[in-house]
Amino acid sequence: MNHAPKDTRSAAQKARDTASIIGCLKHEGYVPTPEAEAVHNQVARGEISSEEAIAIFRERALQLERKARVLTDNGEEL
């Protein structure tokens, strides 16, 4: 079974890269939520993989999209 190569960046490099990514996302309108931060922290602690986090965020986005569609179809405002 193949494993992803170990990340050899230092903690400071990882923090800088993470801050840069979050800065870019905020520039694009991303607003961090406590739930999203919890998932990011689980990845940082190695409790879940990045792939699992992506799946979590994808499912949340699909749920929000479904909810928005139902509200719109019912003539309600978001």
C-alpha cells in the first residue's frame, strides 16, 4: 500500500503556508466558521487526512446547496 510522502516542512513553514492559504480564501470571500476551524485543526493534529477534510467540506457544501435550493423553490429568502 502506497503512502503519501511525509511532509518535511517545519512547523513555522506549515503555519506560514496555512496563513497564506487562509488569506487567499478570505480575499475570495471565505468566512471561517468554528466548524471549519475544527476540521482544519483535526487535519493539523493528524486525526483526519486532507482527503477526509475535503470530503467533509464537500458534503457540507452540498447540504447548503440543497437547503438553498429548497428555500428558493419555496419562494423564501436566503
